[in-house]
Amino acid sequence: MPIYEYWCMDCGRKSSYLLLRISESFEPICKHCKSNKLSKLISRVNVVKSEESRLESLADPSKFGDLDENDPKSVARFMKRMGKELGEDLGEDFDQMVDEAMEKGDLGEEEL
């Protein structure tokens, strides 16, 4: 079931439409201003990755480019990014700990 997105040339807003059948005829109308002057957008594609491919991407050295292990804020950002990459919810305790580390980094504290 494809989702098509259109940009309205009149109001400049995006409208999304879920079509149950590709074969059905469809004339998009802006959901916001009801204009028919729409331009089709190229949407992002969501790809499901295997656990193995996610772990391989974590080993990519380019992921460590902006990591400064002496900066708690930098480490916290890195940990959040890695959690998202793994696609798993690490829990509220983890999120709270990362947020605290980022706050300490803002305050200029050296230790967690």
C-alpha cells in the first residue's frame, strides 16, 4: 500500500495519501487549502534492516567522527544515536542518564 506525498504550490504545505490500490484513479487535492495545484514529492523509503546489518553499520569508523570521549555531552549524543541505530528502546532510565550527561556537559562538569 503506497503512500503518496504532494506539495501544494498554493499554500506550500505537504499532504499525504494512502492508496489501497495502485490501479485506482486518484486526483490529489490539498488537505489544507483544497487547491489542485500539487506537485508529487519523492518520499523517503523505509528499509527494514536485519540485526546483523545494524551491527555492521555500528562498526563503521565514520560513526565515531564527532565523538569526544572526554566530553559527556558528546558521549551522550553518541549513545542516543547508537540506541536509535539499534532500533531498540533502551528504557526511560537510559534516556534519563543520557539527558543528565548532556546537562552536565552544558555545565562544563568533567565527571558524570
